[in-house]
Amino acid sequence: MTSYPIDGGCGCRAVRYRMTTAPMIVHCCHCRYCQRETGTAFALNALIEASRVELLAGEPERILTPSASGKGQKIWRCPTCKLAVWSNYAGAGDASRFVRVGTLDDPDALPPDVHIHVSSKQPWVVLPAGARAFAEFYNPKETWTPEAQERFRAMKAAAAAAAAT
């Protein structure tokens, strides 16, 4: 059981952040874009509201990159060491953060809840027995906890209200 807050940051420690609560869900994404972007077999991302991520030091820079959806993603990197600390995807918008779990001071704290895009998983990656895995994406209403679904709805509603003002 992880206790919060938990801290993380880039490799040179110029950018530091704090997750004040548990994420809504942790994805292990095996898509080709994540493989290319990370230079390895998958990306491990903790989806959390941007309001629950406090910037403690530094200011990450936004890099726009392509994505499988065609809508692109924003990857936030340390301006010094260029390590990616989080992303924003079109579907969740700027009100969210997909925090790179490997940048946490204790990355063991957040194992994946789901494996996604396993149809493009590297054949030598063996998923644990009983792991929740999806060939592509999944239906959040069938996969997320009720609490996580409510948090996501509230996040989107708050973002829509802010955009309307």
C-alpha cells in the first residue's frame, strides 16, 4: 500500500514534482508510439489530475509529438536533461497528467493496473499471470473503479467550466 504524497523528477533533478494522491489508473502501454518514444518495450504511465501534481522545482518544456490517434501528444521534458516526466493526450486533455512512473523516486510504488495495446507488445515481454491486458484500448466504464470514473468526470467538468469562462 502506497502512502501519499510521493515525489519524482527528472534524472538531473532540475524538475521535481509531487503526486498528492493515488492516480486514477496506471497503464502499461505496449503501442509502437510508446516503444518509439521511450526507446524500449513500453511506457508506464500513471493517469492523474493535473491539479494533484505539484511542481516542486524547475519548469518542464512541452514537446509536441505524433500519436496513434493522429491527435498528437504533449510530452513534458526537463529542459536540461530532456527526460520525459509526463504527457498530455488529446482524450484526457491538459487537465490530466500521464506521469512517467519511472520518474518517481520509488517507481515500485505504482505497478500497472492494465496492459494496453498488447497486440503490438514485443514478443519477448511476458505478462504476469492474471494481468489485465487488452489488445488495443479498453472501455473505462468496465475497467476503472467507480471512484476513478467519478474523478475523471469531475476533472473533465472542471476543465470544461474553466474553458467556458
